[in-house]
Amino acid sequence: MVNGIFNNPAFKMEALTDSLLNIPFVPTQARSTGVFMSEGIPTTSIDLEFDSVSASLIPVTQRGDKANQLRGTKRTMRTLKVPHLQLEDTINPEALQNVREFGSTNQLVTAQSEVNKRMRTMALSHDMTLEYQSIGALKGVIYDADGSTVLYNLFNEFDVVQSTVDFTLGTADADILGKCLAVKRLIEAELGGLSYTGIQCFCGNDWFDAFVAHPEVREAYKLWQANGQLGEFLRADNRKGFTFGGITFVNYVGAVGSVNFVQTGEAHFFPLGVIQLFRTVFAPGNFWETVNTTGLPRYARMELLEMGRGAKLLTESNPLCYCTRPKVLVKGTTSN
């Protein structure tokens, strides 16, 4: 009987994967910025090649003298291995036997509905992990699930040093607008003339609260008008975002257990609208039928346990989120 249920085509790898992909995505702050370009790749690693092209002023020479020589460019290669994420769950017969279908008074649970429920639960973990990788790419350091093991420090990988701006939010007369302009200049210098549509900042709770409460910020918005009312900014909940100094400040909310996605006393600035600046690649699944194929965001499959004692579910994702110019990622701190 169990074999008959689970041999149904609805439980094959393709159908399960489609079911997993069709679960509605719950927008989260890093992914919903729209800065990540996503694509599948047929390999389990990516090679990033860098060509250090630079411009310089040309000294004047006399006609007929030897010309100034163009300096050779330095090309380097980095290989990044795509993280492998997998999750298992087991459905035993007792999970189905005599169990009423959720929301029903006279219908017993079906194998299909139980599988779908488990898939939804597993998908939430994949969603959260992808968001965690994404915020890591926006910060420049991607951590494993424990919040301390570094998977990739993009600054080390690209051999650059992150710029940090101390906003000194505890100082009443600190030039906050000047700090914002300093951040923008750092980002613009690294972009080297590439166009961008804006700059966003994800702030930890304490940093955001101190920024909003700073006298210069409060004074700037004291007469801000919205819907015909004065002082709206001072009365509103601005955690979802407001603009100051040409930068949109957002209080990032995200944590799993003791792992905060953004540390409470930090802020992270990044540009918007730069083509190919932030990328997410998906490597192929670790299955016979997916070898050297273009990777999908998720995979799912199921197999029966010995003697028909139940079924095991497996979901898998192989994502890598990264920034191609990590020097543009500026950290905001406050020393008081």
C-alpha cells in the first residue's frame, strides 16, 4: 500500500522540485532590494577573473623623445566554491495514521498533503538561509549558520580593505550630513563613474535608534510635511526606511535564535542599480540526473524506507551570493 502511494508520479523528483519552487516566496529585506541578479550554473564553483585597469596622467615629452610607457595590467583569478545546503525529513506511518486533515472534521490526512506541509516547512529554512547569504554579500562577509564560521570574506578574496565611517551618533554636534556625504564619496570613488540609482543602508537596532534620535536628523525633519501634517517624521515609525543626505536608511530586522543578521550597533551601506554588482548563482544538485546541468534554486526528492516503514524527504539548494566590487560596501559605526 505504501509503495502504491509513493510510486505515484506526483512524488517523483521533478514534481517535488516543482512543488517546492511553487511555494510562494515571502519577501525579505535583502532579497527584496532587487539588487541580486540570479542565474544557474553547470558547475559547483565559479572563477572570478580581475583585470586591474587604471588611468594615470601622462607627463609631457618633447617631440621626438621616447614616449611614456603604458604600465601593464595585473590579472588575477579567484575560485569560489558554491555552498551545498541540504535538509532531510522522515515521514513515518504514524504521522498519517488516524490523523485528521487540517481544517476538516471528517477527512483524514493524505500522503500528498503531509508531503506538501513538510516541504513548506523545509522551504522556510531555505528562504531564511538564502536571505542570510544575501545580507552577508551586502555586508561583505558571508557566515555559516552558526553566525561565527566565515564561509567567504569578500574583502580578503578581492584583496581590498573595507572602508568604515564613524558617525559618532552620541555627539550632539556631529556633522551627520557630512558623514553621509563621506559614505557616498567612498562608494562613488570605487564605482569609478558607473551609474547607480541610489544608496541604501541596513541598520542594526541600536544604530538606527541613535541615528533617528540625533539632533541634526530630528531638526532636519522637524518641519517635514506629509499628508498636510507638520512634524510627521517625529511621530512616525520610520523603520521601513527614510531618506537623509541622499541615503535611504532601513532598520534591518532579521535573526534566528542568537544569530543577528545585522549587528545591533552597525550599519551597512551599498549602492543600488549597478548592473552585475550583486549576484546569486545556483549550482546543480548532487543527483545523478543533475550532473553538469544548469542549477536550479531548489531541488527535492523522496525515497521509501526499508520494508515500507515510511519515506524520507530531501531538499537541496546550492546558492552563492556575492558582490563583484566589495570595496563599495561601507560599514557605518558609532564610537559613542
